Amino acid sequence: MSLPSNFEDLILEAEALQLYKNLIIQLNKDLLYANIDLEFDQETLPTSLKLIFQDTVFNLINSKFSDYLNLLYIVDVSEAKIRSLDGSDILKLSEEVTFIILQREWQKVWYKSKYS
């Protein structure tokens, strides 16, 4: 499996394989496990998903850092990927982390669809 390199490619691939709703379900499940008060409707548009989730990640980084770390742990994001990011601009960081989380969630959904 080759991972999508940007948000648009990820959404196009998810919709082409009719797995976009599964992506939202997986994200909601991990947000619940991480005790993050956010749940997306299965009909949420991709642009809304990205903006709302990025805003949430931004707020977690700024004011609830331990919850942010817990989310990364629950989603199972590679520590090396996070460490490689430039943290000098928190807005840009939150955008990159949002994509990395969605990329990992997509990986889970794709594997589950392919092998179950």
C-alpha cells in the first residue's frame, strides 16, 4: 500500500473505494478512545472534516498537550514522523499532524477492508 501524499489524494482514494464513511467511523472510534470530545457525522464533507479536525488538533496542542499526546498514541502515529515536523509554526504543525493522523486512520481502514 502506498500512502496518499496529501489530503486531497487521501479523500479521492477513500471515496473511489467507497471507504470514506469507514474513515469517519474509525476516526470517531479513536477520538472516543482518546477521550476527545468530538464526533463527526458520517455525512460530513471532507473539507469540513479537515477544518474541524485541524482546529481540534490546534487546540489540543495549545491547551491540552497530554490529551494531544494520548490521541497520537491511540491512533498509533509514528513518533518519528511527529519528531520530524517543524514545531515553530503551530498552525502549520496542526495541519501536518492532522494529515498524519488521517493518513494513519486511512491505513487502518484500507487494511481492514482489504484483509477482512
